[in-house]
Amino acid sequence: MSDYEVKMVVLSTDNLDESIAFYEGLGMSLKFRDGAQYAALDGGPITLALATPIDHPIHGQVVVGIKTADVDGAAKAIEAG
């Protein structure tokens, strides 16, 4: 295993119901849902999250969640970029 592991991908949506139906149609199961704003689906080793503008950190962009044991080191590497 590397020092970094992708754990989540967050996609923007304006219609949570339609987006959930689309990904369930691809065989992904719903892990949980928070009202009409946010949902997480089981993408195997990666969680696929769907978020409306209210809950998406940068609506319109793909956000990747990365797990690392060394958060400080990762932040320094990004800043040194």
C-alpha cells in the first residue's frame, strides 16, 4: 500500500434522486442518504458521494478524499507543490 489511498469521490448533482437511480442502475448500493442534499453509494473500495450545492464542498467540481497516516506531511507536500 502506498502512503495515500483514495477513499471517496464526491460528485455534484442538482437532482439527488435521479443521480442515485443512475448509479443504482449501474449496480451500486446506497450506503446512506441525508435528505435531498447528500448520499453515499458503495463503489467497492471507494465511496461514491453525491452532493447538491448545499452540501458539496466545491459544487461543479469533483472532490477526491484521500486517506493518509501522515496528514501533516501530506499538507506540507501540497504546499510545496
